[in-house]
Amino acid sequence: MKRNKPLLIVTFSIAIFTISIVVGYLLIDNQLNSKEQVNKGKLPNNEVKDDIEILQEEDRITPNTFIEKRIHYKECDHTVTSLNIADNEIINMDKKEYEDYLKSNYPNLQLTSYSDNKIVLFGERNHLCKDHFIIGEEDSCLSIFKIDDDGERVLYKTFDDYPLSLFTQIDQENLREGIIVDSEDELSDVLENFIS
């Protein structure tokens, strides 16, 4: 009898374990089937009641929605992408409300993709992006300009020790027109040619 006790305990444990898995499976399956019936607008007895309206939840902007802006700059053919979290002003807007908001506040941006996780906007500008520098002249001296959000030149630095009169006629003309460079490395290389 003592030898059969461990075997009896193991057999009893396996039986209880098997029964609990089967009962758990049946309960979960029953819950899933009843949720499917409710989601389809059907009651458990497959009747549709006229006074129950099943509303599909719309995608709305949440505090966790990402706003991705893609701006294509035609003059340099660069596309600059920025990614931000939705601000409080647009939280809880649905797609139609957000489209109206864009039309009144940002008419130069188009909505290309909308979900509650991520919104993608696209726009085009007819000027250079902010990644460029322009080597030119200010007050008849060699100067560097940056590009602002509106594509306008903004004075960054003037080299008072290098008046335009030090340069050849062709260099003076090029500096008056402005020499566009694409990066800080290129800026250093071009400036080195003028200053050395």
C-alpha cells in the first residue's frame, strides 16, 4: 500500500490538472464566443434588438499620437522630417476635425496618413531648407548667412578683416550673388579657399 501511495498521488494530480485545463478552455471559449456575438451586434440567442446601437469607436488623437511632418524644399530638393507628440490643442480630435483644423491653421500642409498612433503631414516650400549656408557679403565684407524657416537669409557671421576688395572680380560677383553650401564641412572648405 505504501508503494502505491506515490503512484496514486501522481495519478490524482494529473487527473485534476487535466480537468482544470479542459474546464478553463471551455470557459474561455464561451467568453470569446459571447464577445464575438456582442461585437457583431447579436445577442446570445442570435436576435438583433432594434433599441441597441453598436457604435464603432473612431480613431481620435491621443496624448501619445505622433505627428510626423515631411517638408520638401524645392530649391535644394531636400525633404526634412520632424516627429513630435500631439499637443493639447488637437487631442481628442477625429480625422474630420483635424482636417478642418489643418485647413484653418496650416493650409500649406496636407494630411497623408491618419490613425490614433501616428499622423503624417506633407508640405512643400519653394526655398532652401535650414541645413544650408550662404557665403556672401554684408557691409562689403565676407559674411555667412543661415536660412530661416521662411527661406530668408539671416546673418550668422561677418569677417570684418576680409573686405570684398581683397578678392578677385569673379569672387566678388559670386559673393554678391551668394554661394550656397550644403553642410558645415562644405562651408569650412569654401571659407578656407577665401580666407587662406
